[in-house]
Amino acid sequence: MSKKAKFYHAGCPVCLSAEHGIVDLIDPNKYEVEIVHLGEAKDRVAEAKGKGVQSVPALVLENGNVYHINFGAALKDLG
Amino acid sequence: MSKKAKFYHAGCPVCLSAEHGIVDLIDPNKYEVEIVHLGEAKDRVAEAKGKGVQSVPALVLENGNVYHINFGAALKDLG
């Protein structure tokens, strides 16, 4: 069964570039990736903060590992 | 045929955590990942710089996209 991963972004150019590149290379047999646009789903900013996300784009794995990928925007600026 | 990607790191704890997490999730049918330890292969620091790598760990795709993942060390500190 595939594990779950969440890719948080905010629609910025750096975010979209990372989304296309990173999500494309993830093995679909291992991970099911949920893409969360924090600019549109502001109610989920708290969820991302709770997982340790400090900036977007970021990828959070099921085991809790957080990978900040390049830098698009700080989470504190998203509300 | 799988595309090539390079994962540059320098043996630091942040690097190793990212290596295990990120390399594990890459689809082996799409990408063949070469892992380059810049602490041991100092002659390749220039290669990484030339690709736009500013810090490690970083993943560089065949299309030239560079993804800096979290922050372990600045490339300029590696020589």
C-alpha cells in the first residue's frame, strides 16, 4: 500500500516549479501525494505549521520528515 | 530509458536524512540517481557549483532544475 505524502505550496513560481519537478519524480507505487495550495486553503496553514513546515514549497512524508525545497514563501507570511 | 539525477551532499546529518528520504521516494523507472558526496569528492564541488548548487543537500535533474532540500552546508564552505 502506498504511503502518503503532502506537498504544500502557495502558488508562487518557485512553488510551481518544484511541484512539477518533485511530484513528477516521486514513485507512485510508494507514495500517494496530496497537493495542498495554502493560498487557497488558508485553513490548512495551521496544519502545515503543526507538521513543522516553515516555508513553501515543502514536502512532508508520512513518517513526519519535512523537506523544504528551495524557498518560495515563509509560512508566517501566509496567515 | 530513465533520466539521470544527481544528489549532492556532504555527509552532514541533514544531508543523510534527506538522502534517505528523498532518494527512497524517487521513481526508479523514471530516474537513475547518482549520489555524490562532496566531502569525499572535492574535485566535484566545481561541477556542482556549475550546475547552480548553492548548498547541500541538493538534487539536480537532467533538465537542469536544482532543488535545494533543507539546509546542511553552503557549497562555498566545501572548498
